[in-house]
Amino acid sequence: MSQHSICKITLPMKGVENFMANTLLVNPPYSVSERYGNDMKKFGAVSEPLGLAYLAAGLEEQGFKVEIIDAPAQGITCKGIVEDHISKETNLIGITFLTPMFDAVKKLANKIKESNPGVKIIVGGPHPSALPERTLEEIASIDFVCIGEGERTIVEVAEYMAGKKEIENIKGLAYRHSNDIRVNAARPIEKTLDSLPVPARHLLPMKQYNLTASRTRGSGFCPTIILARGCPFNCQFCSHPFGRTFRHHSVKRIIKEINELVDRYDIKQVNFEADTLTIDKNFVLELCRAMIDQRIDISWTCESRMDTIDEEMLRIMKEAGCWQISYGVESGSQRLLDSIIKGVTKEAIIEAFRITKKVGISIRGFFMLGLPTETKYESLQTIHFANKLNPLWAQFTVTIPYPGTPMFEQLDKEGQIRHYDWTDYNTWGGWADKKLPYISAGRTEEEIKKLQKKAMRMFYMRPKAFFELIRSISSYQDARKLVNGFIVLIKTILVKPGKIKQG
């Protein structure tokens, strides 16, 4: 498949008489350099937009023709999308986006409307779901906002375009009506995930994806399977895009997706995606036993909370192929852990790391710098706590109060949000040189940005961390990414930083 090709499929009509909507779904142009900065782009992810693949599968199931453009993976620009991939038959374009993609989406939507004024544009994802009315106000070229889970909504919007549905009856939708913006009733969460068809991965350039370097062994090709949605916990930095009710696919459905990926793409590793995978122990045990019984020989990585695991669960996960778990530690200050309602103690974190290492599962730790009211001393506490925990990999990000989170709502109410330039809402702001939207009292933007790089040096340039990484090498690709990583760290010492972008 060429870099600029678009996978497409045409199915027999079903459910919509004498009409086939030409729906184009787009992951907008947003490069790894824009997200991670030039130095860190080698380690960043180019992940498949499974949300779009779920939407496409639902549209196909109802007989609509649908195409997906994944601009970052395929190297397609806004100009390329408009000039080469929108036909006369295209009448609905869906765009997914996160907060820092805002400018890219606005540019794309405006270009689409300039060339194709009759095309309707619908956007979805965490940012527009959190701010549906504001998104419509700020991007005049957009016609609809899908709020929350979109598999049913996108089909009903396509049916509306076909004259088969009244727009006011589409739940989970915001839209323009004359000079007003209307927001329909909320759409209930999808209680039975197996009712959704398998994501339409055949519409994606699957071999062009790679996970973050620290989440793979050997080749970066590591597709994702979404196992579950929803999280009942109350972390103040999370927007709960899938709600608070934990729902998972059946083990039978998950095994089916794994086997399809093995058969079609010859995968050796996979990422199991879930907001909190291990919250349901019985589900995890059932899945792992099925993988063991069916002799599914793949390695897998996942994310979870430290207070939802125990040694029995970890041992069967290891036997079933789990080689790595990513834990969100967030802070080394108990005061801050309590303030963000993390719901875990430092002692519990230490114990979770101990038993995870005991069973032989590698750990990737997430740490946040610049939390609300955080002092410089507490930032250093976090770095030292990371060193004490000693995961194989540690990720230090700048705290960003994203729309839809309790943190954003509180800081916005208090007048502490510095700006609403959404493209700068980037947790890699120290590397990508973004203007931080929030800085704790008594601290400076320059300090926080420099601290993000310093944290990486303090963690990875310890002899203990260095030798553990050396021992973890199992392939040429592993060795190469470690060499590149240490070059970046050394560069932060040798190269004098440029002028810090200020708000």
C-alpha cells in the first residue's frame, strides 16, 4: 500500500434504501514533532485511530460507504485531503481530535468548506465532547459535534443526511439551527460493547503504526485492542471520556480480535487498551486463562491502577503473555496525591511495584510535574520517588488542565487558566516548547519546562537505570532506541536552551 493510498470498501446496501452516503472519516494532520517536539519525536507513537475504525464499522454494517484518512500515518496534508480525497459524492466528513489538535482541525475544516461548501462536517473526541457549544462557536466551518461515544450517533447523522432521520431526535449531538446552537439529549453509554462491530482495521494503513518506544520490544509495530471502557475513579485530571461505568468486551470477542490481528498482520505483540483493565479481577482471570488454554503466543502491554492488582492476578497475566504494565503514579507527594483524588497512598504504590517486579513484569511509570499548588520541593519529591520506585521506563509530563476535567473546571472558575490557545495544551510542553496554560503560584514557565527535561536526566542517567535498560535489550531495535534516548539526554546538557516561549 502506498503512503497516500486510502483503503476503501463498498458493501451491499442494508438499512438505507436507494442511498449510499459517502462518508469520509479523518484523523487530522498532527505530526509527532508537533506533539512531542523534535528531540522526542523518535520515541513518540503513531497509533491507529481505533475510534474512527469503530465508527466506520458501524457505518459499513448499515450499508454506508465509508473511507478513513489517517493523515499523520499516511503523511497527508490539509491540502492533500481537500484536493485529492473529497469527491463530488462526499457529503459527510467526520473529524476526531484531542485538545492540542484544535488549530489543525480548524484549518482543515475551513479548507474543506472553502472548496466544498455543501459538505457537512461533524467532529468528535474528548475536546469537542467536553466543549460542544464552544467548539461550534470557535470553528464556524463545523456543522455538528458528536458528544461522547459516537458509534450510534454517526450512523444516525448519516441517516439524517439521507433524509431518514430528524436531527432533533439524534441523541448526543450538538448542531447549528439558524443562528442558534442546539444540544440534544445525552446519549446513554453503550452498555454491551459486543453489540458494536469489530473495528474496521481494513480501512487503516496498519503497518504504518507504532507505539511509544517504551511500550514495545523489538519492532515498534504493536496494534491496539480496546478491551473495555469506563473508569469509576475520581482523578481530577481525567475527563472520563467513556463515563464512569466499567464495561468490557466478552473474552470470546477479544480472542476473535487477537486471532484476526495474528492472521492478517502476523503480530507478535499487542497493546490491551482499557481505562482500568484490572478493576474486574474475574474478567482478567477469564481472559488470561483463555489465552493460555488456546496457546495464543503473543506479548502484551497494558495500563492499570496500582490498587487494583494482586500477586495472583499478576502471575496469570505474566503466564498469558503480559510483559509490561504502565502505572499512573503521578506524584511523590502524598499531599498532592490526595489533592488530585488519586485514592492511593505512597505505601500502596511501593507495594504494587514490589509485587509486579517480583512476578517478572516490567513497569512503566507515569509522573506529573506542575500539579496545582505543587511547590518546587514537591516536584523534586516526585522525581526522587520515581528513582526510588525504579520502573524500567518513566514518563514525566507537564500537568495540563484539559477541558472536561474537574481540574480544568476548578482552575477556570478560580481564574487560574492563563490562556485558551488549545494547541498549546500539550503535556510535552517542555520538549515541544508550548505555552503552558497553568502554572502554580510562585513558579515560572521556564522552571517547569526545564524541570521536565531535568527529570528525564535524573532518572535515566543513574547507573542503576542505565544497567537495567542494557539488560533489557533483546534486539537491535531495542539497542537503537536506547542509544537515541541517551543522545537526546546528553543534548539537553550540552546544548544551550533557546528562549522559552512565555504566555
